[in-house]
Amino acid sequence: MSAAHGWDSALALALRAADAGARLLKGRWGTRHEAVSVTAHDVKLRDDLDSEAEILAVLAESPWPILAEESGEHGAASDPETPCWVVDPLDGTLNYSRHIPYCCVSVALSLGGAPVLGVVHDFVHGEVFSGVPGRGAWCNGAPVHVSGVDTPGRAVLGLGYPIGFDYDDAGILAVHRLGSGFRKTRQMGSAALLLAHVACGRMDAYMEDDIYYWDIAAGAALVTAAGGFVVMGPSREHPWARRIRAGSSAAVWPGEG
């Protein structure tokens, strides 16, 4: 049996865990939300914490450590020899708080710093993306694949602003220059969902520097599983931050392969 097929029970658990968080968030969609912290460019809600609690309760059935956005490391999450769950209980919190329908729950399993499976649950639109690299990717059980776009000039690029981004003229210009070679750029506010949309061909590429691993682990697994290209590297900003370039093929990221 291949390693990809060996993750069947783990994928089933990830689907159940993501569904637990998604059901809570769907039930609160469109209501007033309690903010537990607010910064200049982000917000943290009670819903983030409650969704994570629901997800971790399901993942407690597994012996493996967990890296979760809100509560951090549970067990030896940094051990490269042990599978580790990677959880973002609500990706796109600001969107969710303003009832902008672009947010999701993200659950991945990682081994040796690379995601081996991922689930992205879009609870607003009722779409559940899942994938195992080497086996395939699905949306609500139906197979999905990356688009056939193979040049940046034809590609729609999703992007986000990194950790500690200054939002000054120089920073904005640098991001603009990176995206200027693409057909169009879109900044949607949820890295996990943007990557899921690369996996199913709605988008063609995604990039971000200094983004946390829990934001991208599941989505990166989906893109790889759907036949796409993903390269990740470390960041100097935080031990769990990453630089990522993903796309329908390596050709949309010349020089990144």
C-alpha cells in the first residue's frame, strides 16, 4: 500500500474535525460576534477559540501532536519524524466578522514539514475540499484538478499581505511588482480558501511571504493533490511562518522550481 493510501483514517478524522468547527461557525454566521482582541489590521473572535475547541476535541482521538493557531503546540509539534495536525479554526476571521462570505476551517496533517493531507471546509457555501498528495483532491467527494493555465500572463493570482506588513508605499509597491506579471490579482482574505480555489481551477496561482503554516498547510496539500505546484520555504519572522508560491504548474512561477 502506498503512503498516500495509508492516510485514509487520518483523512476521515480530519474531515470530522473540520466539520465540527464548521458546524459551530455556520450556526453563528450572520450574528453578532464577540471580539477578544483587535489590532490595526486584524481581529480575533470568541468564535475562533470555540471553533478550535470543537476541532481539538475530535482530534483528541489521535495520538499525534497538534499545532493550532489559537492555543499553539500540543505535544512535540516540531518533531520531523512524527505526524502533526495543523489547525486554523477560522481562516478569514475579519471577513467572517463582517459577514463577507470568504472564510473557512482548515485542518491538515503534516510530516517532516510538509502537509500529507488537507481539508478546507467552506461552511458558507457548503463546499468541503479534501486531498491527499499522490492520491487526489476532491470537492464534496467529486474529483478536482488545477487549471490548465501554464503562463503567468494568463494566470489569476491570489495573494495576501505578510506578517508585520507595514502598508507603506514601499511595501505596497513591492507586492504590486510581484503581481504585475499576472493577468489579474485577487486579495480575498483567506489563504486556505484561495489555495483550495487554486486546487479546483478557479484561481491559477497563490503567493504570500511570512504567512503562518496553519494558514496554508491544508491548502498546500490540496494544490499538490490536485496536480499543482507548491514550494514553501522558511521565514525569518517566526518559526512557524513560511514563504509560499503555489500554482497550476511550475510554469506560472519561473525560477521558483
